Amino acid sequence: MTDTAFRFFASSWDKASSCSIKPTGHARISAECKSRLAHIAGTLPPRFQSSVADAQRCMDNLFDPGYPLVSTHGDLSENNLFVNKETGELTGVIGLAELSFLPFGLDFYGLEEIVGYLGLEGWGEHDGAQELRAHFWVIFANSAKLDAKGPEMRTIREARLVGILFRYGTRADAGFSGMLGQFKSQDPSSVAMLMLDGLVLRR
């Protein structure tokens, strides 16, 4: 389902220009995202702190007036994707309870569930995962009509890191709206820790 799934991620960039967020709403979303990263910094063990600091430094880019806030799926996983078994085409997306406006690209953590998997020994990747990621960025840049090496693409890659941290570094009971947090404990064998070890420390 890779190409249709990849185009699904790109489609929200095409629709971003139709989204209109008032300045007060923009400021509220920015404040909550910064608060969420502060929560994550206090939650995750030391080995992730440099990545959290990287995410905090890119907040100005993500909330630049020229960078879009878009409707973002807060629980994007294989359980919420419908796929045609015969063609492999992505046919639908469900689980919209945590839908919210966030900087574009925060839901790109969902890309990882296409190219990899969580096994008994931690995060693993399917054969050709690096090629699939490269293919994704080519499809995305072409679909969104963006320079693959331009500043907007760099910001989108930064947003992907923030999304991974939001998804796996936030406690589900922390009270933040939008993206559903998966963090429960610092137990190295917990799902969140295994995902963060695989997706953040190996990036």
C-alpha cells in the first residue's frame, strides 16, 4: 500500500492553504506544544534529552506564520488504516477521536509503521526500509511541489521527530489534547521505550 499511503501523508500539505487559524488559536497551539515538550523532557530518561532539545529548538520553525497548521490524525496506526487486500491500495482511515490542528508533519510517525515493526527484540525494519523512506520523500516532494533540499522539507523532517516524541514520549493521562500519548513507564521493555529507542536513537 506504500504509494497510496505515502500520497495520503502528502495530501494534507495540498489542503493546508485552505486552513485558517486565528492568531489566538495559533498561539494556544504553540503554547500547548511547547508545554508538551517540557512534559516529555521531564518524563524520558537521559539518553533522549538531546533529541528533546532538538525538538524544542525547532518550535520557532514549526510555528512560523508561513508554515501550515493542519488537521492531524492523533492515533495513526495500522489498526486505523483500511487496505484493499487484493490491490494493496489504502482505502480509508478511521479513529479520528484525537483529530486536532498541529504543525504539518507531526503525524509522519505513522510512516514508520509502514516500513518497520515492533518485535520481541525491539524495533525492526522490513527489507528495503531505507529505500522505502527515500521513496516516500521523493513522492512527497513531487506531490507537494517542494524542493527536496529546501527549508520547508527540512522543517517537515523536524516535525516528524516532534511527532514521534509526542506519540511515544507523552503519558496518555497527561491531559494534553490531540495526539494520543503512548508512554507508560521508563521500563526498557515497554512499547514506548522500544519505539523511541528504534526511531529516535537510530535516526
